Amino acid sequence: MEWLKQCLGPLRGRLARAIGTPDFDELPVALIQLDESGTMVRGNRGWEVLSGHRVRDCLGLDHREFLHIEDRGLWQQAMHGLSVGMPPWIGSLRYLGRGCELYWVEARLVRRTCGYVASLADISAQVPRNQQLQAGYRSLSNLLDGLPLMVYRCRNNRQWTMEYVSAGCLELTGYAPHALVDSQSLTFNSLIHPEDRGRIWRLVQEGVRSARPFSFDYRLLCADGSEKAVSERGRGIYSDLGDLLGLEGVVMPRDGESAYLQEVVAGFY
């Protein structure tokens, strides 16, 4: 998360200087030191506050034991990457507390001469909304699997920068989903017919301002050079304070199945 990187940035120099000094225990963030195998050899007070475990009870244990079983492989990959010269790793992981409660942590793992050092911050309060959205995308994608339509989440900018694109993107546009997600060279706006782009922008902004769903038809430019008539239904995603977080919706072909597809997605958008 960008905000956390910015917050931890000023601590990085202090962290590097603190390893091996009393300051290691005083830094306002959970810190752990691991040996080459990933065994915990040191932790500070922040680790005790974060995990609920006493440091002395954790020494000599493989750090993966504190992680959710599904995230242990990711942690191992991060360590391996650093061992072969990759830059510091930053990612989100699920930890299990002393009472087996689940919480989310933003971890920054760096390589040191005798092993690894990680800074850990609890981000559980920021995760639920995002996790609910991702679960919703997976549920909708599973329901619509095999249908020639594309479920998406994007930013509200002129390029419609995609944050999530379902597998149906390939059949609909001829492009694989990964080609559109956060892409600078291939944007979804570039796939919209030039004569339709301005109208679509205006209709989406009208829907966003009034917090109402939007729906319209337009022409899509496919990978094979053909044009395809499509329908789109979507809506804005808002925070609890009413701030716009992005857009989500579905794009489907206008053909013989159009009425059927419209009915299928009507309950979602």
C-alpha cells in the first residue's frame, strides 16, 4: 500500500542503523531478525504488541509458523528472491495471533549479511473493504464463467485504468486480462471507438456525480482489428465517507445473447 510505504520511508534509515543496537527495541514498528533459514533470532517490543507473543517464546522458530498456511509459500518466495539479489520485498500477509485470531500485515523484508530483517505493520483495518470487493469479483466471475463478457474494476480516469479484469476479456476483446491491468501501452480507453469516447466519459461522470448506476452502448476495437458492438453496465465504488474509490461493472456483446446476458447481470449492476 502506497500510504504505508510513505509512512515507513523515514524509518528505513533508522532501521538500518538500529540493527545490533538498543534502538532496535525502541523503533515504533514491529521488527524481526531472521537467520539464513528464516528462523527468528531477534524481535522487538513492536513484535510482541503486534503478535501477542513474547519474543523469547519465538526465538528459534521458523517464522512461517506465525503465518496463515496459504501465505507461507509467498513468504518463502520472497526470501528466495532476496537471496538471489532481488530488491527489498513489500507485500501483504495474513498472520495468526496468540489466540489464533487472523490479522493482516504489511511486511517489508530486506536482506542482511547474516540473514533477513522485516518490518511489520498491522493493516487489518484497511483490508476488509478490499477483500470483500475481491471476493465479489471472484463470485461474479465464477457465476459468469464461460460467458463472453468482461467483469472489471477500474479507476475513474480518462484511460479507465484497470485494476481487475475477468477471464472473459479474452473472448470479448481478443486481449488477455493481464494486458489491460495497470497497462500504460494498452488502455481500455484505446479499445473504445474514438467517436464514442467522449460520450462514455460524460455518461459515467453523470452517474458518479449522482451516485447512480450507468448503462450505455458503444463500439469496441478488438485485437483482430474488428469492431464489436457492446453494452456496459456499471457503478461507482464509494468509501464510507462518500469518496469515490473507483468503478466496477461488466461489458457484454450486443448480439443474439444480449437480452439473456443483460438479465443475468441485472442483479449485480
